[in-house]
Amino acid sequence: MSPLLLLLYVFVLAIGGALFVARSGHLLGLIDRPNQRSSHQRPTPKGGGIGILAGFVLAAWALDFPLAFFLPPTLLSIISLYGDKIDLSFKLRLVLQFALAGWFLWAIFPLGEPQPILTYALCGAVMVFIVGSANFYNFMDGINGLAGLTGLAAFGMLAWFCYLEGRAQPLIWFNLSMAVACLGFLPLNLYQAKVFMGDVASVLLGFVFAGMVVKLAQDLTEFVVLASFLFPFYTDELTSMIRRIRRGENLAKAHRSHLYQVLCNEGKREHHSVSMIFFILQLMIGMVALEIKPFGLVPLLLFLGMSFVLWAYLAGQTKKRLLD
């Protein structure tokens, strides 16, 4: 299969899956009903990311990735789809996620082969990074267009990095396929969402993104650059957690105090406009990080650290004005 034909098939699968769930979600029991954490007002079909899952499987198969590479994320995505229908225990989810993350790492770093950044001593930390990214992505999927635009930007920048660094062609086309899958989902979600992505795709995207970061990074500097491609998600989640800890809130309790939620709910901003702001900031920070990369780790950390502090300050001021 030619790479361009692959991208076309992935796009069709993504939009087809979203359209199928948008029309049949009520028959499948895949309806997201508004609650205290929601930023929407009417019941909406969820699980529309099944097309993204199908695109992921097709891309991995067509590009001849090993079965152990795409089977763990696929199983995790299917478990998450089940979780879209029936609430699974968070502890059970974590156990399954860590088990599948370990299997995934074994697939991308076979025993006995030289490892670029991963050492056996770091396996635990890397698994936390992968599982944390999967859950952060899921937590940040709360308004129209945000998860889809973020995936488009994140995987698009991973593909661009692979191209600039002369990495293997299958890695370029795989990341482009994931970006195109997110693009295919957006028409039914960005404006007046007819369907939500659901855990089936949000958890998958975070898991696969983090796995690709680990796979591609050949040193710590590259790891930091690649992780910065998801900067708004990591930053909004971390600053929200810090604020909730300071206020003595239960982190396990549902909330809607992320910056994107506050802007949409209390700030009355349109969902798609907030998503576009996050998308633009994500591209800006990721591309600047790529430009700083040749100068080494210290300037890179200074830039990202300053960006984090500025984000935390502005987010804190915004929440203080709108929430307190």
C-alpha cells in the first residue's frame, strides 16, 4: 500500500467511525450525559474515536510494525471503550494500563538490543510517563475539538521531527497517519459537536504519543523536545493538580477546574476558539523547542520552565478572577 493511499484510508476510517457513533451511539449505549464535570449541556454520543483506533491499527499493520507494538494500545483502547459504557474502577484501569505499558516497552525495545535512552533502571519511570500521558490526555478531553486538534499537532510535529532527523520512513508515515486520523475526527466534533471522542481514542492517543517519544528519543534533550509537543496538556493538568492540592481538594474527585474548562464554562468562551488557542500555543512551543534543541538541554529547560511559570501565573490569575 502506498503511503498516500494509507493516509486516505486512515482519514476515511476516522470520519466514518465518528459518523457511525454519532448516528448509532444511542443504540450502543454510548451516550455522554452532562454531569458536574461536563462542559456540554445536552446528551451526546461518545466513543466516536473508534475510527481513530481503526486508523491506528491499519497504519501499524500496513507499515509492518510488529504485532506486539500495536496490540497493547489496541487492547487498552478496547478496554477504554468498555469503560465508556460502564465505569471501571480507577485502580483496575491503572493496573491494566501499567501491564500494557510494560508489554509495549518490551515491543519497542526488544531485550538484547542497544537502547538509546531507555535502560532497565528507567523502565519504571518510563512506564509512569506513558500511563500518565494516557490519563492526562483523557482528562484534557473535555471540550469540542481540543483532543483532536492536539493530536493533529502532536503527531504532526513528531512526523516533522522524524523527517528532520532522517529517521526511518515508516516512523514518519505512522505519525502522519495518527495526525490524519485526528484530522478526520474533527469535522463532527470541532463545531457544535455531534459526537465525542471518548476514552477509546483519548487514552490511545496519549499512550501512543508517549510511546513514540520514548522510541524516538536518543538522549535526554530529544526526550524533552519531543515531550514538549504536548506541552499545553501536561501544563494545564499539572497546574490544575497543584492548585487543587493547595486547596485541599480530593484529586480523585471529578472536577472542571482545568484552564480550558474555566475559559469555556465560567468565561463563556466558545469551545472551538479555546481549542484553537491551545492548538496554536502547542505548535508555537513545540516548534520553538525544536529550534532550541541544537543549543543543548539547559537553554531548552530554561525556555520550557519559563513557559510553564508564565502559563501557571496566567492560569492562576484567570481562575482567581472567574472562580474565586
